[in-house]
Amino acid sequence: MINKRSLWFLTLFSLILVLSVYYITMPSELLMATSGDDEQTKTVSASTENEESAELVALRVESEEKMLDEITELKKVLTDSNSTTEEKNAAFEKMQTLNKNRGTEESIENKIQNEFNLKSFVSIDETSVSVVVDSTKHDKELANKIMRSVQEEFETSMSISVKFQK
């Protein structure tokens, strides 16, 4: 027969178990939801301070949402107990590539801002780089200089496109 002490122990143990499972599963969802909101808020606030055009802001927000969606999917693969080691390794490498590309995009945007005094948006795919420049002046020489400046950031030859937009 179960005495009072055993009953209390089982009740408290089950309560602790339920709470620990809750806290283990919930933070990843909450962190992803709050970090996405913070990054989008930072992007919007930074863009309003720099007086970027609405097109560049829209491109940035779209890019951030796409990147957050990809990272969310990759994190699901990493945390899934049914995923194989190869799948987890591929997901981790993809996350590293996404983070590296995002850092490179930001450095190229800063480089264009410093060298040419132009606001820009940079998007990097596997072998291509797309640059959208906020300028009313559509100059081939300027586009060529931007393309050469961007190519300096990469060891391999990249397909670079420059689009002027105002």
C-alpha cells in the first residue's frame, strides 16, 4: 500500500518531470520567435536611421525572413532525434554557410558605403552575387568598379550583377 510520503514523492516527482520537459522543449521555440522579431526590428530601425529607400528595406526584410525560415528548418533537423548523423552534419554546415554569407554580405555593403558613398543591398547565392544600389545615376563605369570591388572579397570567380534602383 502507498503511504502519504510515497504519494507526495510521486506527485512532486511527476510535477518536476512535466515542468522540466516543458522548459526543455519551449525555449527553442520562444528564442526563435523573439530573436526573429528582434532582428527584424533592428533591421527596420537601422534602415530608417540611414534613410534607405523602401525598396532596399523591403529586400532586407525579405532576405532576413528567408534566412530565418531556413535556419528554423535546419534547427528542426538538428534537434530531431530521428535525423541521421549525415543529415545533422549537412544541416550544421548549411547553417555555417548561411552565417558566413550573411557576414560577407554585410562587409560588402559596408565596403560599397565607404568606397562609393552609396546605400546597397547584397545577396549571395552559391556562385552569384546580386548587388542592388540605391542611386538615380545609372553609370556603367560605377557598376564595373562596384563589381571589381565585390570580386576582391572572394577567392573564386563569382557571377556579379549590379542593379541601380531609386
